[in-house]
Amino acid sequence: MGEVTARLDDLPLRDDLRGMTPYGAPQAPLPVALNVNENTHPVPDEVAGDILDSIALALRDVNRYPDREFLALREAFAEYLGEGITADQIWAANGSNEVLQHVLQAFGGPGRTAFGFGPTYSMYPLLTRATGATWVAGTRDDDFTLTPESAAAQVAEMDPDVIFLCAPNNPTGTPMPLDVITAVYDASRGMVVVDEAYEEFAPHDEPSAVTLLGGRERLIVSRTMSKAFAFAGARVGYLAADPAVVDALRLVRLPYHLSALTQAAATAALRHAPVMLGMVDEIVAQRDRISATLEALGYQPHPSWTNFVLFGGVDDPAATFRALFDRGILIRDVGIAHHLRVTAGTEAETTAFLDALASLGSKS
Ligand SMILES: Cc1ncc(COP(=O)(O)O)c(C=O)c1O
């Protein structure tokens, strides 16, 4: 006993999972963690009390299964999104990762393909393969932008069953104009998923892909409460689409997949959307400060409509990552040559990062 010697290869694992590595953003208890694009501001005190009251109320009925259709929460999301969206167009799950998994379970799966323009969110290929489909990567221009012509041509050639458009894109921060989305939709046969995880950090007057939903039954817009709403630990993501798409997702979800406590917490948080989103402008200010300072230090920050900045001009990303780590600052090496990615933190965290980077020596 006590000798656990089996290795993964010894188990009768699915053949198509052999050799895969799990999602693995480093988790380290450093004072300044700017590596996974969280909102580093806590839930405001004035809202926390109301959320707690709602959770306490839900706890009284926790002997019962929750509302399988999470109607109150869907109505709250519909109201938050506006644009005439109704509750029957809303789906939600434990983080937008699970929302995307539901989409792949319903529309991907064995013998099918999912597609995205790399570099893009690292979970798309993992979720695709885990649900038995094949991942196909398209390409972007050198500055990570996409033209409608190039995007449509690549999609027409690959003819995928599911297409992921990360808007704006992680890990590059790149905005995605609506004409790229409509061009991809018109050139495709499969489901088109616009992942708007960072939408609230885009300029307020820029329209969301939610405005494109009418009359496009293969279009899905997914969102999360993890970023702008400072709710990453609660695990709540959602999407808006045609009601028929929502019917398809009901076929693959586990019954009662959203706990009563999650539903209560998220519904309460949405009642306070303006306060919950109060830190967005401050985070955007820190993001723009990061870009300006990086440029002054001789690095090449890429334009970002998110809460993070990808920057080039890093001679040795692994060495810079390590030097910052040793100074108590965790950022992300996303595997793009000569680049690193940093999340905009509070003003103090952002200052700590910029000062530490500057102390490594100016580039110019
Ligand atoms: C583009 C994108 N989509 C989805 C997610 C998943 O968010 P969550 O599962 O926390 O809702 C992330 C998280 O970093 C992301 O960057």
C-alpha cells in the first residue's frame, strides 16, 4: 500500500486523449498575480452584502434541486444585454468555458471540426479535442488583425462545423470588427461563436456582436462574469443566440448543472451591474498606462480592447518572466516568440509591474 505507481499511459485512456496536456496557467502565490486576466479588484462591499443575503436565502432550499432552467438568471442576463434579447435566447453555465463545452458537445463531436484564428484562446483546441472533434487553426496577419476577405476565405476553404471568433482576442488583445464576423458568417455553414469574454473593456461606443443576432440562427455570442464583473471564482458564463440553439444545448447539459447558490449569487450580482462594472474604466486606464509605459521602455505593446496587454520586443521571454517572478510578479508567457502578456491590475499592482520591468533595464 502507499505505492501508487500507475502512469497515465498505463490506463485505458481514450486514444484521442493520449499525449494531451491539461490547461496549465501557472498558479503561484505571488503578491502581484497578473497572469490569467482576472479582475484584481474585489467585489465592492456595497454589493457583497446583497449577494450574501441572496445566497443565504437559497441555502434554506438547498435540500431541493435548483431551477433546472435558471429562469430568473436568464431574465437578468437578457436585461443586462439589452438589444431586445429575451430570456429564451440565453444560456448559462459554470464559466464560459462550460458554455463553450456545451456548444461543442451539441455541434462538434467525433468526425467534426472546430476552427479558430491563431494565436487565440488556448482552451478552444482543448475543449474541441476533449469532445472528440478535430481542431483546425487559421492564421492572422503579422499584427494579429484579420481582414473580412482573409477570414472569409479561410473559413470557406476549411468548412468547419464550429468557428470561434475571439472578440477581442486573447492572448493578443486585438479588436475584431463586426464586418469580419458577418463575413465569416456569410462564408460558413457551421455555428459561429463570438467569444466576447472581454467585451466590457472595449470602447463603450463600439457595438457588440449581440447586435448581429437577429436573423442569424447559427450565430452565438458568449460572455462571462469572470472578467468585468470580478466574479471569476463564482464560475458564471452565458451566451445569447437563437432559442433553437438554446434547445440544442439542453440536450447535452447535465441536469441541474447550475447550483442554486451560483444562480442566487449571479442574479444578485446582476441587480448591481453598474456598481459591479464600476472598476472597468479604472482597469482600462491602467491598461492604457501599461501600453504607454511599455512603449517608452522600448517594447512593442499590441493595441488592446481587453484588460491585458501583449507586448513584443522581449529578447528572452523566459528570462524576463523569471526575473519578474523573482520580484514577486506573475505574468504570462503565452508561447509567442519574443512576447509576454500582462493583465492590468490595480494602480498599485500595475506600478509594481512597470517598476520591476523598468528595473530590468530599458530596451532603447
Ligand atoms: C477568451 C476567453 N474566453 C473564455 C474564458 C473563460 O472564462 P470563464 O470560464 O472564467 O468564464 C477566458 C478566460 O480567460 C477567455 O480568455
